[in-house]
Amino acid sequence: MPFRSFMEAALEEARAAGLRGEVPVGAVVVSPDGEVVARAGNRTRELCDPTAHAEVLAIRAACLAAGVERLPGHDLHVTLEPCPMCAAAISAARIRRLYYGAADPKSGGVAVGARVFSHPQCHHAPEVYDGIGAGAAEVLLRDFFAARR
């Protein structure tokens, strides 16, 4: 099956999160047959839950819909490099491929910082593809934080 990006769907979720006053990050879980099975944006403020990141919410929804605790063969498209917590959740869910947009030099857990997938204690590391839709994700984040300063 040829590559198909679902980053626009993740960006839609990020935009919606931003409109709710959340940090604009969006995530989409895609099944092995190329269907979107879950999508989410950040909801940490709304839910008063520091773990309510877009990736965690999308993984939870996909697992619940499938009635399983792991998602082998599924891909995750997210607008921002996952933090260490989200990277650990991605590993625990056995996500096949991670596609992310903007790098996160301050809080990233994949390419910078904790580099969760490169630790020997990491039970599963997905294939990682970065920079997908990075420009749009960066603008969204930059505009969100500029409006709050």
C-alpha cells in the first residue's frame, strides 16, 4: 500500500484543541487497512488531567474501539514530537509507525531529551518518520503561544 499522510486530520484536531484553549496538538490512529480509527486533540485543561495529551487520548480511544490493549499494525500521526510520557504509551500500545510533524526541542521524547525508543528498557520501538507537515504544525504552535504572551 502506498504511503498516505493523515497529518491533515491530525492538524484539524490540533486546530480544534487550540480553539478550546489547549496547546494545539492533534493525533490520529490509523488501522493496518488505512482507516482512521481514532482522533484526538489535547484536553489537559478541559479534563484537568496532565495525561490527556492528544496521543494518549487517541490511543485510548482506538484500544477501546477495538476492545484490545495493544495496537500492533496501527500507525499514529501526531503534529508534535511526542513527549516522554506519550512515547512510552506509544511503545506500550505497540504502534507500528509514528509520523510526527514539528520537532519539540524543549519537551520531546523521541529525537531529543529522553529518546524513549532508544533505551534498552523500551520493549517496542515503532518506525519513526519526522517532519511530516512540520511547517503547518510549527505555525499553529507559534501563533498559539504568541497570542498568550
